[in-house]
Amino acid sequence: MIIKLTLTLTALVVQYEVEATILGELGDPMLGERKACQKLIRLKSLNSSTDIGSLARKVVEECKLISPSKLPEVEQLLFYLQNRRSPTEKRDKKQIKPRDPTPFEGMELDEEANINNIDDYVELLYEDVPEKVRGATLILRLARNPDNLEELLQNETVLGALARVLREDWKQSVDLATTIIYIFFCFSSFIQFHGLITHYKIGTLCMGIMEHELKRYDLWQEELQKKKREDPENQNLKKDYDKALKKYQGLLSKQEQLLRVALYLLLNLSEDTHTELKMRNRNVVHLLVKTLERDSQELLVLVVSFLKKLSIFLENKNDMAETDTVEKLAKLVPCDHEDLLSVTLRLLHNLSFDTGLRSKMVQAGLLPKLTVLLDETQRHLAVRILYHISMDDRFKSMFAYTDCIPQVMKMMFDCGEERMDTELVSFCINLAANKRNAQLLCEGNGLKMLMKRALKRKDPLMMKMIRNISQHDGPSKTLFIDYVGDLASQVGQDEEEEFVIECLGTLANLTIPDLDWELVLKEYNLAPYLKDHLKPGSAEDDLVLEVVMMIGTVSMDDSCAALLAKSGIIPALIELLNGRVASQKAPAYLVDLMHDKNAEIRKVCDNTLDIIAEYDEEWGRKIQNEKFRWHNSQWLEMVENRQIDDVEPFLYGDEGEPFLQGGHLLERPDLFYTAEGLIPADSAITPEFFTDFQNGDFVGPPGFHSRNAGPAFGSHWDGVAHANTTTTPVLQGSDRHAGKRYTRTHCASGATDTLPFASLLI
């Protein structure tokens, strides 16, 4: 029995032969017959998470036709089947290749071309233009047969004569130029002939011809528009316009044939990146974008294919960004030409990696157009482009005003038991980050269906989408009350960590006043789990973070906070904090975030750093210095940048000489408070000094009294000296000393001036 294993989309096919033999009296075979058979083994349980080894052993055990020695082969087939793309994905990956140019007007000849008469055809290239066209057409008929290319190449005069005629006479006849370029295009289809084409500089010549033809096209358009604007009631003028329009259409048809052949030749030559770079230097991108204005779908397929190939290089993509490429491509979406639509979407997908170009796509109105395609065969490309657009927060809200969300929900649930496309679920994750989109996703039974699928398949990506929905306040968050138990039951040691992280994150988002967290913790025994995962090294940082966030959410319930306190979670949190501080990383991150633009972030970081400073003396000094440096940076910069000619009059002595001789204010310690004030003349200001002062530990010099002891500088102590002074704020501290004002007399004349000083925040 001969066994051969093959596979279908969801099954293994065991092909075998059964041989029946009739034996004679002596045991010799007398009559035999063979029959080919096959057995189908359906693999209903095969999916992306299936253990291939176990499944292969099960198949071999249950199918007696398969020998145990075939186990490695079965595993190989199952592995391939597990990772094989669906037919839809294969269709999506199919390369769109422009069709070869079709025979055009000018190629119609009554005579047949014969390779033996090639010398006669070359002789025609030295005659007048009509004979040149005839000779080139006969050579083209030979070149269209790949078997003749080698023989044409061996004739040294053929290609040289064709290149010369093209260079000298292409302006005299569009048919002649098109025919000769077509001949070289036939050679360009084979990479071994590219060097020959480059030798005759056909690529450079083709680009020059294209530039000329596109300028001619603009002139034709301008002339036609002039005739169209003339008096439409005048019959003679109307006839002239109709005649000009007919002529224009004929010229346009021939020109598009020429452009198509020339572009296809350049596309073939661009397989070599060095050649492509030369084309880029000749501004090929702008030529192609200009050609997007044409109506010929076959020509547009070629142009967009060329642009797609170029778009994978940054320089070419930047060239496209400088032109109105996206606006012109938007006009092609949607269209009834399947190949043109497919290659256009592929180009847009390449361009959508650029933030600026994504913005142009939205401005060009592509969002609703791409939404329409979610029901078509190009849905996978449309989803990828929409996913890139949804990455930008500016555009997330716009999806709520299209039919996109109902469409993607339908796509998700149409997947059934099959694995959902990563692009689709990632797109939904981005959509759910917007409040209005989240509400639309929950409409009807939306949230119920999402929860059911996510919990059944243990899908972390879908749970991440649900987590994004749960972060928004409002009606959508209230809906999660029905699923708290389902989510809490997933938090355990046996579940996949990535999935548990998303479940914990979703629960942590449910800051709902009516939710009885104490009951949830008791029923699902979550307190020990939370405590165990606070131990340093017990879990990955992502999971620990979610545990801490979960504790923060449930602690808002007073009875739940008491429960957590009794369970020993508070010491575990402190130990975790100490471990993070000791790692020397967390405090550094918090110091960086201390100056964040968001006020709430600054507030949280500031409070956290205060706690860290209490537990770690070394970090306490660093944090104190950083706060001092940052809070006084503006004043220090002002002092350092002050020029001598800008110094105010009170900084000059009796003799009119400045106190600062080319130096900075901080270089004159005698200007600070001395024994009569706060700071010795030879002392430097340190954060510790102000800390002591604010904590009430400072002992001033003789004559200094605390606030409670009575006045020292003036009639009473309120932070201002009342001695015919003009006051300005010179020292601002936090807490009880914030906003206090001090003055000092430092001029020889005895007049009291003020010295601006930095505000201080410790």
C-alpha cells in the first residue's frame, strides 16, 4: 500500500493504493488489481494556537493508514496549513502587473515580417519618414517574438540604426517614435538586455520625449479651452471647436500610446536601483504625477505602478509629498477598474506611513471613500490605510461621522471562528481610544458581543480594544457593571499573562461609584493575587503596573481600602516602591516628568518624589537640588544674561561706579544678607539653608526674631520691612513662607533699595 499525504484548506488528504492479488495453488500470484483511494481527515480544531505536535500524534494514532514513521511529514503539513494564508490574503498579495502594450494604429501592414529580410528593413530606416515607419514596424513585428531577440542583437546595425532614427526624428512622427520605443521595450522585458539599452541611452531619450509630450498636452488643453470659451451661438465657431476637439482626441490617443510604451520601458529599466536613481535626478516623480491627470485607465495603471515602486524610497516619497500626488490619487478611489483601484490603494498604503501625507488624505476626502471599500474585495488594503489614519488623534473623531464603525463591527463578527486579521483589530483598538467612537462600538449589543468573543477566545488584542472603551466616562463605562465578574474571573495564575494584563487594565478603568469592589475582591479572592504580584521580581513590569492601578481604583471604596490594608498590601506597596527607588531608574524618570507640560502629571510626580525623598536620603538630596535648580533657573538665566549697560541705577555706588565690574550678581557675596540680615557675606545659598528655614530650624543672627517673637526690621513682622522702603518680592518659599518680602539697605547713602531674588520652591 502506497500512501501520499496532501492537504486542502482545512483537511489532510491521505492518498493510498489498494492492491488485490489472487494466488495460485502454489502461492504464486495469478491475478492482481490496483485501485487508487483517498481518505479525508478534517481538522476542525486547527487554529493559530493549536499544538501541532499533539495534533499530529492524534492524527497518526486515529488514522491506521498512516505509518508512525510519517509523523514528521504530518507535522510539517500541519505547520504549513496552520500558517498558510487564506485565499483572500493571497489575492491581496497578488502583484498587479500592467498589461503589455497592444498593437496600435501604424502597425497595420499587409506584408509579413521575415527575420531573413532584416537587412532590407534596416535600409528603410535611411529613407523618408513613411518608409522609416514601415521599416520600424516590420522590425517591431519580429521583436515581439522573444525567439528573434538574440538574432536581432547579433545584427550590429539594427539597434544602432533604430537608436539614431529615434534620436533624430522622434519629433517628426509620433508613430515612428512609438514604434521604435516599442522595439526597445521588447528588449527591456529581459534583464540581460538592459545594459544594451543603457548603452544607447534610450532611457534618457524616453524621459526627454515624455517631458516634451506633456508640455504639448498642456498647450492642446489651453487652445481647446480658448475655442470652447468663444461665442457658443456662432455656428462657425462651434464647428471649429468640434473639429478641434476631434483632432485633439486623435492626438491624445496617439500620445497616450507613446507615453505608455515609454513609461513601461522606464519601469523595466528601473529594476536596477542605480538606473532608478538617475531617473529620480531627472525628476521622474513629477513627470509621473503630471501624467495622473490623464483618463486612460491602462496608462494610469502603469503610472501608479511606477509610483508605487518608487515610493519605497524616502527621497521619492518626499518628492511625492511636495506635489499634489494624494489629491490626484483620491480621484481614482473608487473606480470600476479593479487593477487600477488595487494598485492605487497599494500606493496610498505606502504613502500613509508619512504623517503629513495622511493629513492630506483626510483633507482630500479619502476617509468616507475608503469606508465604502470595506464592503468590497479591496477591504484589506482599505483597512490598512484607515488604520494608519486612525493612529493620529486629530482624525479619530472623524470616523464617527462615517459608516466605518458599523462596517468594522460586521467584519469582526463575520470572522466567526477564524482568526481575526491583526490590521482589523488594531484599527478597532485605535478607534476605541475616542469617546464618541467607543459609544458607537457599544451601541445595541456591541459590547456584549465583543466581551463574548474576547473571553471565549482569550484574545488579548480584542481585550485591549475593550480596555480602551472602558477608559471613557459616560454611558459606555456604566455598561461594564454587567461584566465585572467575567473580567475578575480571568485574573488568575492559569491565564495567559498578556490577556490578564488587559483584563486588569479594564477593571482598573471602572471608576464607578455604585460598584461594590469589596464584594468583587472577596468573591473572586483577588486580594491575595494582588499582594503576591507586588513582590519584586514576581511578575513582569507591565503586570505589576496594572496591579498597582487596580489597587488604586478599588482603594477609592472605603470598605475596600480597609480590606486591602488588613491583607498586608500597604507594606508590599512600600517594599515595591523601595525596590524601584533602589533600582535608580524610577526616580530619574519621575524627575524628568516633574517638568511635564501636564499639570496633573507634575503634581503626581512632585508628591511621589517627596515620598521617595523620605525613604532614601541620597535621592532626597538629588531631588531637593533638582527642584531648587529648576525653580530658580529662570532667575539665574536672567542674571547671567544681564549686560552691564542694562544694570539699574540702584546697582551703582556713590561715585557712580557699578558694583558689578563685568561680573554677575552672584559673584558679589556682599550684596546678600549679612549678619544684619539672613546670610553671612561669605556664604553660598544652598537648598539645605532654605529647608532649615522653612522647617523652623533656622537660628538667625543677633537681632533677628522669628515671626512669633515680634518685629526685627520694622514696626511689625509680616514679611515686609516698614522703614520708608520700596519693596519687591525677593524670596518666595512654599508653604507658610510663600510670598514673603524682604528688603535690605546696602547703599552708602543709607537709602533703602530692593534686590530682586529668585523665588524658591523646595
